[in-house]
Amino acid sequence: MNPLLSVKNLKKSYGKFLLNNLSFEIYEKEMVGFLGPNGSGKTTTIKLIMNSIQKDGGEIIFDGKKIEKDDFTFRSYIGYMPESGTPYEFLTGREYINFILGVFKVKKDEKKLDELFRIFNLKEEKKKIGKYSKGMKQKLLFISAIIHNPKLLILDEPFNAVEPQTAFLMKNILNTLKKDGVSILFSSHTLEIVEKLSDRVILLNDGKKVAEGEIDKIKRDGGVEEFFKRVIISSEDDDNIKKIVEIIKE
Ligand SMILES: Nc1ncnc2c1ncn2[C@@H]1O[C@H](COP(=O)(O)OP(=O)(O)O)[C@@H](O)[C@H]1O
Ligand SMILES: [Mg+2]
């Protein structure tokens, strides 16, 4: 089976930081958890896939076609939830979604939007986004990622600041979409969610892929937290914990 998304030898440098020859694939109908400490390069990778920043090397192939520098046609097949919210704080929720649909030439549907706002209990959709709480922004971004029925969802920390009932709703939607054939790549620091949702996990550290594994195998070996700890957390951390406790007790 051909992958839906192939990332090959991806490179990007920002001063000292180097995303170094990152390669991975996302197949049809799979949900992949993207893990790594702060600053390990998850958001950079996601932005490179979305073509919103320029890469320094490598290639990205979506649905058999290489994504070229100024080509955004692929965006109508991908649902994207950025990490840092939206810069369009002066728009209302409804205006924002219609704007995004317009940019990617997807047909607007006010009825569909009404239904989604109702289900997500986004009553303040008419308020300017600048006045939304963080959780409300996340709901809006999630709706804008799924509304056009994409083949691939790329979600950068989608559960961050989301209330439990909405997180529950989002997880169920993602599982249902996956069964319907959608592929999903999502980053998260919540290891329990990653363990529950993912079929496979990719772990970055300092711009490099340091581990990758099937969730069933990871669970047999002690779970996602163990997987993360084995690779990322060194014995120095035990010493640091002792030091911190000593410092604050002084
Ligand atoms: N626009 C930028 N200019 C300079 N450095 C950046 C920029 N964006 C990200 N970085 C750096 O790239 C590294 C990776 O960041 P990021 O991809 O956001 O990590 P993550 O999402 O895994 O927390 C960090 O060292 C960050 O400071
Ligand atoms: Mg990030």
C-alpha cells in the first residue's frame, strides 16, 4: 500500500536548531501520535508539511504528488489545526471558517456550520475570535479542520486547553473519521490520549526522529510513558529532581 503522506529527509534550520533528515510515512486509515519535548521540532515539521514555511531540504509527497513550493491545491484535502490559534482575531468564528473555506476553494455551507456550532456548543460564534477563550478557539479550529471532509487531518496539540466533554467528543469524532478512511497525524503532550488514540507513535527529540513504534508493541513494553521515558529522560533527571527539592527547601 502506498502511503498517503511521505516525508523524506526533511530539513529546516533555525539558528542552532536543525530538523535533520526527518523521514516518516502516514498510511490510509491510521492515526499517528507525534511526540517530543518542547522545541523538538513537531510544529516546524507540521508547518513544513502545510507549506506555510520553506524547507531547507527534502521532499513531501501527498497522495502520490510532490508538494511544490507555491502549490496549495493539496490543502483542500487536508484539515489543519495550527498550534498557536489564528491570527484573524478580528473575525467572528463564522467569518473565519467561511474565510478559510474560501481560501481553499471549498464550498460554503451555512447549515452544516450551524449544526457543527450547535453540537460543539459554540454559542459565541458571532463574537470576535479575539474575545474567545483558548478552549473556544480550539473548538473553532477543530471545526475548521474537519468541515470540508479531508483525507488527512494534521492537528497540532488539538487537545490543549480543551474541556473534558469536548475532548471526549473530539476523540470520538477522530476515531469515527479514521474508520471512514481518514488518516490523522496529531501532536500532543498528553501521553494517555496518545496511548488511547494512536495506532503508531513517532517520537522526536532535538530535531531528529529518535523512535517510532506500533502502539500494540509499545503497550506490551509498558505503555507510551515508558516509551517516552526510555528515550528522552536520562538518569540526570533523577539528580535534578533531588537538586530542585533541596533548592526549594533551603
Ligand atoms: N520562526 C522561528 N524562528 C526561529 N526559531 C524558531 C522558529 N520557529 C521555531 N523555532 C525553533 O525551532 C525549534 C523547534 O520548535 P518547534 O517546532 O515549535 O517545536 P515543538 O513544536 O516540538 O515544541 C525550537 O528551538 C524553536 O525555538
Ligand atoms: Mg509545537
